Amino acid sequence: MRAEAMKAVETAARGAWAAETAVAVWAAEVRQRVEVRLGIGMDDPRAWEDPEYASALDTYAELGRARERIEWVLVAMKREPETAAKEH
């Protein structure tokens, strides 16, 4: 059972990395659309105030936090046998 759980969490971690990368690309595309719509350049801070871009950034940030939690679970699972051995 443990091996299956470890494999599932490893798969989830890889998927989370892939999803985070895809969402980063999507957020950059949203930023470009906002720049065109507002008639501003890529260094203009007004893009940060746009609701569409803000939502894309929030989505990216949430996904990043989820990926970090999955990685934390993976690290904890890899450490578990070592910790259990020390306790007995």
C-alpha cells in the first residue's frame, strides 16, 4: 500500500509541476491581452490592476501553493521510514 501511495503522490507532484507551468504560460498570455486592450507596454504597472490579469495571477499562486503542499507530503512520506526506525 505504501508503495502505491508514494507512486500516486509522485505522479501528483509531476502533474502539479506541469499544471503550474501551463498556468504560467496562460497568465503571460492574459497579461499580453491586457496590455493590448489597455494600450500599454510590458513595463506598465497598470496591468496589475486589471481584474482579468489579477485573477490569472491568483490562479497561478494558488496552484503554486498546492504544488508546494504536494511536495511537502512527498518529502514527509520519504522521511517516514527513517523516523519510524529511530522511534523503535
